[in-house]
Amino acid sequence: MTGWRIGYIAGHSDYVTQIKVIQGHASGNPQTVSQYAAIAALKNFDKARVPLTVFSERRQLIIDVLKERKQLSFVDPQGAFYFYCDIRNNPRSMNSVDMSLYLMQEHGVAVTPGTAFGPDGFIRLSYADGSRLKEGLKRLVNGLDNL
């Protein structure tokens, strides 16, 4: 469940056992309100699916807008609401921090530097909030086109 920090896994017991060990050391237990929300979502699955359609539409919009951009590349996300974009071929040879600063300061769009997650040369885009997605994409494209 997006933003609630709760989820579940189903799989072969050998894998699930190992995942439980990692999860137990990586995060705490979900809050009670999150647990009740998860139960409600599972009991009302048809209503809970509505956000999946919304996220799918947002993801497709980003794919359609960015697929022709030569300044970055990406693999279509299949899970979360993020795009992890490779910017190593940008014309100014900017690293991810410089690219993020440039996009924010010059074009008013926020992206997260890849160094926050490991390797440089990547930026992360989020489509969790769709309220300004089209405007953000317009600014992003403008920033990329003006590199």
C-alpha cells in the first residue's frame, strides 16, 4: 500500500524465510492504523484497485513524454511509482547531483539524485502525486532540451 509502509509477500518458503530475516532487521513493525487499512483494502479489493489504474495512467504518460528524449533513458517501471533514469549521456556530462540542482534551480522541477540510492549518473522521478505531473513533465522536458 503506497505510503503506508505495509505489504506482504508470497513465495517459496526458502526465499520467504530469508526475506523475513532481512526485513526484521531493516524496518520496524507497521503502525496499527496501517494494519487496519491493509485489512480494509484486502476486504474491499475492487475499490482498492482504483489507485492501480491511476498509477498505470501516470506511468504511461511519463513513458510517452520521455521515450523520445535522447538526454536520458529508462527501463519501464513494473512496481513502484518511480522512474530511475540514466542521465550519463547528457550533453553537459552532469552528474546526478548537478542535474538535480540544474532542473530545480533553472526549471523548477524536483528530481532525486541517484547518489541517494547508490550509483551516480541516474535521477529518480516520482509519480506518486499526480496533481502537477503534466506541469512537472513539461518543465523536465524543457530542462532536458536546454542542456
